[in-house]
Amino acid sequence: MFFFRKKLKKSAKEDEVAFGKMIEEEKIGFLDGLAMILSAFFVIVLPCLLLLVGLSALAMLILGVL
């Protein structure tokens, strides 16, 4: 019933150190970084801005400003 409340396993300090080393060893090229930033913009920032503009326009219509 409450499957979504399952506790996560606590990470050990060794696991965190190993993960940090793996991240540092990974070399990301300029084009890969640019692709990640652009995809984050299109997936996260742009929909949020469109939602904000849409809700603002709806509020202005309800209040009679538009």
C-alpha cells in the first residue's frame, strides 16, 4: 500500500568517494556540455516560462486587465 514510502539505502563514505572519483575522471567535451545545457533549457526552463506566462494571462483575463 505504501510502496512509495520505502526507505532508501544509506550510502557509505567509500561509495561517495568512489562516485566522486568516477565523476572527476569523466571528461565531457564542449559539444556534449552544450547539448546537455540546451536540452535542460528546452525540457525544464522553457515549459516553466510558458506555464508562468499562460497562468499570468489567465489571471489577467479573469481580472479584466486584458
